[in-house]
Amino acid sequence: MSENSEIPDSNWTKAQLMGSHSASSLVSMKKADPNLWGRPGYLTKDEADTYLRFKDIVDMRGGDFRDTIFSFGIEEGEVYALCRWLRARKFVFLDVMKMIEEATKVQAAAKAAKFYPDPIEALGVDSAIYQAQYPQVYSGFAKNGSPVFFSKTGVLNINAVECITTVQNIVKYHWYVQLHDYAKRLRAHKEADPNFNKFECFVIMDLANLTVGQLNSRSMTIIKEQSVIDSLCFPETMNKMFIINAPRFFTASWAIIKGWLDPRTASKVQVFSNRETWEKELLTHIDADQLASDYGGTGPVTNDTMEKEGFTGNLKRMHTEVLYMRTKGSATFDIYPGEELKITVYTRSMSGAKFTVLDAHNKFGTTWVGDVVVKHNNTDITKMPTHVELTKTNIKGPVSVKVNAESLGSRFSTSTSNFLVVFEAY
């Protein structure tokens, strides 16, 4: 028996849930392919009984309880959605009920806000700027139909993230990603392929360039907040995760992160350090034309996909740079012919700094902006940082632009103030 896609979704009988397999053959099949466990058509008698009992409760209660289960919409299919939740708690009925009740409470505020349909409003900043500090993108599909998601945790710049948004806003954005962006991709794939029923994701977490300092309590808080939501509210939606380019010191951090996940989810994670090994393994799960070329395939480069999906309006290029300042700092950016430049500075610095925008090579002796003060005035980390647009008039290319900054804090201070400079070429 296959995935039984020909059976009307709400009319699965106990026999159809179990399939036409003998008890011994079912054990052998699950041993050969553990992914069959808990899937429609491969349930044991007890699991099928639990499913039918669960379905009766779902039909009876409806409302928020049912909405929590069908988080990605009815397109997922009832039998697949219900089995997904049942697998998450090993078909222990009371544990499944408790999980759904908890998930319903956790997502109540987000649901009331319609899961934050505007990503910019959710984050408080253009999502392309956030993605530049924490690159994440969907690109291609695995052989089993699951969308492939790349998370470049190795280049997560927590100092830059804190200059532009808050943990609370990142959580809101995560709700947007899951229930607007990801859900939309799943439904579109289902429409293109009616037999697609595994509403799951193949995750590639890239730790290239990761340093010990990056996995501090602040960055781990972001990872934890997202992991807790996914584990509770979107169970069994991770088909597999490859953590690649893992440095030796990551072992200790993984032990912590693993504790935030339920054991079944954690068992789907494989950690690789050697590129030759993980690239070969990826190509056993993802066809070359579906795997990004920067990860060993022939598909679009992940950064190109991220820019294509993230850049809005007439934005052509973006460059961001953090100035870690005690006294002075600077950043430069070249504008190409036909481009115009917008420069914005984001910060939480209470001491502030004075910014000037000028011709980097003094070719024209031009200063476009002089002595603009950028200073934050709130110690509450739940409040959004300050941002100031430096360019009140358009700067046209070709020209090399330099941003100079001078701290307004004490010259004897030993602390560093962080300012994120964002160059946007239109």
C-alpha cells in the first residue's frame, strides 16, 4: 500500500489506516524505513484505534482546537495532519491532547493578530535588512517533496540584529514565516502536485564561519524562542535536518539545543563537519537541480534567491556593516552608474554618535551630509532601537561614498557602541 492518496481524506477506515500488511511485514518495513512509522496506511491496530478516537474529539470540539491542528490549512489533509500530531506524542492520547491545549494557548496572541501578515510590521524593519544579519531562505525541494530551508546560523550577527529589532519582534516574524510564507509554499506545492502530503521541511543549518562568541546567551535566546514554537505548535514538520560545517566546539552547544527539542525531532538531526561528506549526503536526498549551487548542486545560489525574494520596490543592492565604536569608525560603499543611494543608521547606543556622509576619494570635494546625531534614549530592550536616515537628498552614482562616525561618549570609556549602517542602492 502506498500513501493511500486515493482514499477520501475524511473517510479512512481502521483497515485502511493499518494497510494490508501482516504484523511481521509491517515490523520489517518500519525497520527498513523508520519514516513509515505513524504514517497513514502503516498504523498498528492500537495506533489506528487512537487515531479514530482522536478524530472524534477533533470533530466534536472544532474551533481553536481544530485550527491549531490544521495550522497549514485543510490542504494538508485530515489524516496526514492528525497523524502528524499523534506521531509527535507517540500516539499516547492524553499526551497529544495536552500538547494541543498548550499549543492553542501559546499561539493565542499571534492568532488574534492573524499571525502578523505584514513581515515589516512584525519585525519593525525591512525583512531584507534582518535577513542580511541572519540569512535564511527556502530554495528547492528534496526528493520526497519537502521544501529545502537554509539557515546560515554561522554568520548570525547578534550585534547587528540587536541594532534593528527585538526578540519579541523576531518571534512575531517567525509566526509570519511559518503561517504565511512557509504555509503558502506548502499549499502551492500541494496544488501543483495533489499527491504531495508530507507538509514537512528539509532543513540545512550551515555553521560555516561560526565562532565561540557567536553562540552567546543572546543569540541562543533567538534560536530557543523559535525552536520552542516549532516543537510545540508545528510538530513533525521537520523531515530531516543537516547541521553542516560544524566546528568542534559546537558539540557543547548542540547538547543544549537538543534539550529544547522533543527526542523524536532530535533524532532527525545529523551533524557534519567535512564538506565532502555532507555534500555527498545532501545529493542522496536532493536532486542536483534542486540543490543550491553553493551547496554542491546546480540550482540558484542561496544569496541570489534571498535577494530576489527579499528585495522590494526598486532595490538593486544592499550592503550592511556594523561599526563597533569607542571613538571613531567608518564604512564605504560604491554606487554604480544609474544607481541612487539611501543610507540608514540603526542603534541602541545611549551615548550616540555624529555621522557625516562624504565622497570617499574626495574626487569632487563633496560632503552630502554633515554632523547628523544618531542616539538611542531608552534602556528597555523590548522597545525598538533608534534609526535615522542620513540621506535626505539622493546620491547618484558612479561614486564611492564614505560614512564617518564619531562617538559622542567619553573618550575614556572602555565600552563599545554598536551602529548598523545600511546602504541601499536603487
